[in-house]
Amino acid sequence: MNTLSLCCVVPCANLLGEGIQWNHRDQCFWWVDIHGCHLYRYRLLSDRLDTWPLPERLACFAFVNGDSRLLAAFASGFAWFEPDTGSVEWIARPEAGIPGNRSNDGRCDRQGRFWMGSLVEQAEGQSAGLYCLDRHLQTSRHLSGLRISNALCWSPDSSRLYHADSPTHQIRVYDFDVRYGRLSNGRIFAETEPGVEPDGACVDAQGYVWNAQWGGSRVRRYAPDGKLDFELSMPVTQPTCVALGGEQLNFLAVTSARVGLSDEQLQQQPQAGHVFIYESPFQGLRESWFTVGGKSSSAPG
């Protein structure tokens, strides 16, 4: 029977912790507190936590091959960001003409392109989308009519793209054209019950999908056919994103949020907003990094 053991809790008390990923070069987990406007780095071996203030809410980011900067999806669009200096160089704002929307969940595909989905934060009667920033820094939209884009990840062979529009309570899977980065044949992969929304996700080395489920106090692992394989109960109601890291890629890290919780709820779950790291019998995959021009690299050295 598969079991996970909690090995540490990072006491960061994020308002909205999100976008966690493992950097194999510095052997650290990185994530953001979107509403708290901070970037975090945690070194597992030394229990060291570093933070950087942000010039704008940061929704997600990617590491970049051959560059010390991050490719950042700030609330208003794509930019190069240097954490140590705070410098920002804007690339594109795909939803600049839609006030009330902001960037949300995103990551790189294994061909070196960066994908970001947006969400409708304020206005009614409008929608969000899923965008791709290619290696030539050109943007394209691939899904529209969304409310809260989430759960973006790819199968190990890149033939499938997983995605959720959280308020629909569905994780969908699409056939993915590796060469052109196109989606087709969307269908339901897994569903959650009312009151529980699929949030951030990742895929492990076996091709199983891990999904943090907002409002459900849990993380679920789904087989490639969509069947529930494993469920991890969490001590917080709002887990937000998951990543597998560590030297052997067998530590599961889960971010969480405290935003929207009442004083009574916070008393019942005082660890809300912390990051939870579990040792697991499962193994992850290296996070893909952004590549500018040239050939892609899904496993940067």
C-alpha cells in the first residue's frame, strides 16, 4: 500500500501559495505567494527559506536555459524577471485589453514553450484563456471561454495536455501536437464534486496525474485512464499546487492558501498557507525549462 510520510512543513503562511516546482540545479523548491507578492525558495537539505519581494503579483514562472532570469507570468502579462535586482523587462500582455482578468497557473512544455492560463478575477460576463509564449517570444491563444485556468501539465511523452477550468469541477485532457503546440480532441479526464475544485497539478514518471483540490483538503493521484489511484488527506482545506522534487524526485511538495478563510477556520487549520513536504514512494519528472530560439531542451543540464 502506498503511503506518504510528512517530513517537514515550511511555515510561510502564504495568502495564496501557488506554482511550486523543483529546480534540479540548486536543489530547491520554488513557489510564489500570489496575493502576498513574494517569491520563495526552500532548500530541502538545509531547511533554508529565501524570499524576494515582487513588483507585481506573480502567478507562475519558468526557469530559463542559459539565463539567470526567470520567465515570469505577472498578473498583467509575461516578463523577464531578475529576483536579486528586481528588474523587469516586459515581453507581452495578452489580456491587456480585458480589465478584471489576471494571469494564473502555468508551466513549460517539454519543447521549451511557456504556457499560462488566466482567470476572471473581478468582472462578470467576460472570460479567460490559455496562452502560449513560444521560443521566439510570440504569443498565441489556445483555449477561450474559461473562468479559472488551472492544472496545466503534460504526459511524459508529451502526447497529452491536462488542463482544468476549476469552476467546472473537471480536469480535461487534450491530444497535444508536439511540433506545433496545438490542442485537439478535448474530453473529461476526471471530475470533482461540488465545493471541491481542481487546482495545480503535475505528472509523475509513471504518467499519473497529481492534483491539489481546493476546498477538498486533499491531493489526488489519477491513473492515465482517469481512475483515482491514491488520495492524500491534508490538514488544510485549500491545497493549491503540487510538485515532485528532491535528489531522487520522490518528495511531494504541496502549497496551500489562507485567503478567504474566516478567523474560526484559521483557528481550526493554523497551518493554512504553509508548504507541506512528504517523502513518497513515487518519482517525478524534471521540470521543463524555457528555451529562447534554437532547439528545445526538456532536461536542462
